[in-house]
Amino acid sequence: MVALSTWCFKAAAFRAVILGAPASGKGTMSARIVEHFKMTHISSGDKLRLHMKSNTELGKAVSNYVLSGKFVPDDIMISMIKKEIESVADQNWLLDGFPRTLIQAEKLQKMHSVNLVLYLDVPVNVILDRVQNRWVHLPSGRVYNVGFNSPKVPGKDDVTGEPLSKRDDDKVEIVKERLERYSNATKPILEFYSNLGLLNTFRGNTTNELWPDVTETLTKFLCS
């Protein structure tokens, strides 16, 4: 089947943001969207973790924030995302994990105007259970959940066969703190995008459950 994006993209550039609490399935959903609709995935979390793993100056600067479950300062995040967006030039992109604050959302809209926002609304108890079983392939950002989206070979990435890792920030106590911070910070962001007429909310427990509605929304947007 030919991806819809190969023949019905709007003439204007597609600039989308996917929002959702930590471990809500943004990474898995983003991977499906990117594969199906053929666009570039920009994950702020993956970029930060790679900087930390590579021990870059940025990685050193953000390490304490990430590992303690705190938000990285706005100026650092805005600067990093600005460079990432500029690096993909005029490609269509899906931004995952940014913005995390109202300031970031307002700045992003001024730098690179977003035209669609997807919000994954997943119950907290589902998220906490998911975190305990989550593994990730850091170079690509592919996420696996044992018992739900298990790798074909335990502990190995399906595509490369490379080892999977546990995120240092996936400890339950850290995730609980992140969820509380996320909830408080996200309310004004959702209101901001709702007022702009860009917000689309999807409620459910799993990516499979949400995927049909997400696909329908994106298809309508891209082909209208």
C-alpha cells in the first residue's frame, strides 16, 4: 500500500508536535507516524540522551536535570531544538518531547509555526506499569515494552540487533515526579494550542488503541 503522504501532502510545509506525559507512548506513536506518512522525527529526549552518552558539553549541562526528572532550562532546550529544526531544512517534521513549557511553545510558534498538535492522553496507572517494562534502542529511539511491544529477540533491537538499554530516568520514583511536573506545565501549553485551533486530543491506553484515530486525523489534515 502506498503511503498517503506520497501523493496528498499540502503544498505548505507540515510542522507537527506530539504531546503526552512521559511513557505515554509518544516514541512508539511517532515511529508509526514517521513510517506511514514519511516525515522527519525530531525527538528532544533522544537528542539529550545521546548528548549525555557522548559526554558533550550539552550532555554535561543537562545530565543532572534529566536524571533527576527535572525540566531542562528553556534557553538550553530552545537553542537545541532550533538547531535540530534548521538541520532538516524544508522537510516535513514531527517534533516529539518539545515544547515542555509555555515559554517553549510560544517561542517555537515564533521560530517555526506549528500547524498541527497531537496530544496523547493516557492514564497514570498505565504509564507507571509501562515504565517498569520499557527498553529502548538509544541510537534510533525505538522503544519496546515487554509484554506489549516486545522485541523479537529479548534484549535486542529488531532492526539492528544491537543491545537495548534501560533509561536512567525510567525509575518509578523519578517518573512519578516527572508526571506531576508534566501535568502542571502542560495545562497552559494545551490551552495555548487549543486557542490557536491546533490541538487534537486522543484518549486511550495503548498505541494500537489510539492509532486509527491518529491516522484518520493526519490523513484528513494532509489531504484536505
